[in-house]
Amino acid sequence: LLGAAAGCFLGATASFARIREEPGHAKGGRNALQEARVGVRLLRDVPGFRAFVTARALLLAVPLALPFLTVFGREHVDATLGGLGIFVAANALAASLASPAWGRAADMAAHRTMALGGAVSLLAVAWAFALAWGPVPDEWRTAWAYVPAYLLAGVGYAGVRLGRKTYLVDAPPKDDRPTWVAVANTAIGGATALGAAIGLTAAWWGASGTLVAFSALTVIGCVAAWRLPAAADLRARAEGERAEGEPT
């Protein structure tokens, strides 16, 4: 798997190297400090965008929980679980197969797609806990019985990922899209560091406690995503404020 991944990276590098980019428009460009100020104003003055960044940050718990699903399964279901790369492949395959359906859903309501994806990922944790602690015969507690947890996690994360990408493309005014994307990604970088800090507490909480913590964040993130304004409504509001000369 590592060798195949390295081959894919090399192929991607060669493909990117062949891309011929046109010179960018540099007139009126801003420096990094000016861009940072614009980003702070954007988060302050556009409540819908601030709510989106918050929901997206909370739903980072979905991908961050996946390694702890493996640790939990090894501790409570089957000690050989971590040695089966097929489960990692199953997670990726589930995400790929679910992406077309999630894409169509995101075109209709990207924020609701984020919320539904988070809800599906919660089912992955529920399956893991039920298999480990539920009234299940011991002979059923096998690595293969744990596969649905990986499948549900892959499907759920695909929904979260496609929903937030579509929302971030559809919600900003056309000319402001690069700024919205840059600000959102920068903010999520900080949120990722905080999420990693939660993962470090696994030494005290254990895998199960960490999964509970990430699940709680996912629930809050699902509610926050569901309550977001529709992308088209947020764009119309931002364009209206921009036309009136208010900061967007």
C-alpha cells in the first residue's frame, strides 16, 4: 500500500509539472498582513460565513476519529484488526462510491449534506460500540464484523467533505471566492491543531473516551451545519451588502 501510494504521488507530481499556467493578474495585489485583516473582517462581519467555519471546524471530528476506531477495535473486538490493510481500503472505497450520491445531494443543499454526512459517521461509532459492548455473541466479535464501522466512516466523511466544498464554492460572491476559501482554510488549520490536541488525551481517556469526545463534537457540528443558511441565500445577502458598500 505504501509503495502504491508513493507511485501515485510520483504520477501526480509528473502531471502537475506538465500544467502550463497563465500569468496571474497582479495589479492591486495585497500583502499577507492586508489579507489577514480582510479575513478577520470577513469572519466578524458575515455571520453566515462565521457559522460555516464553526460547523466545518466541529465536523473535523469525523476524520480525526478514524484512527481511534482502529485502536478501539483492536482493544475490544479483534487484536488483529490493525494489521488488515483491507479495512483502510474499504474506507476509501466506500467514500469513493458514495461521492456521486453525496455530490448530487450537495448541489441541492450543501449544508444539509454536511450534517447528514456527520450523522452517518456517528453510526460508525455506534456500530463499533455495539459490537464491543452490546449483547453480541463472542464469536461474532471478529475483524470482519467490524468492517461496517469503516464503511460508514468512509461514507460519512465523503458527505461532510463534499458538502463543505460545495458550500464554499456556492456561497461567496464570485469575486470574493478566493478570499473566502483562504480564510476558511486558514481557520481550519488552527482547528485541526486543536483537534489533534484532543487526540493526544487518548492516553488518559482511552480510545473509547476519545471517540465519545469526537462524537459529541460531531453532534454539535451536525446541528450547526443543519442550521446554516442555504448557500444561495448567503451569497445573495453578501452581494447585497457589497452593493450597498458594506464590508463583506
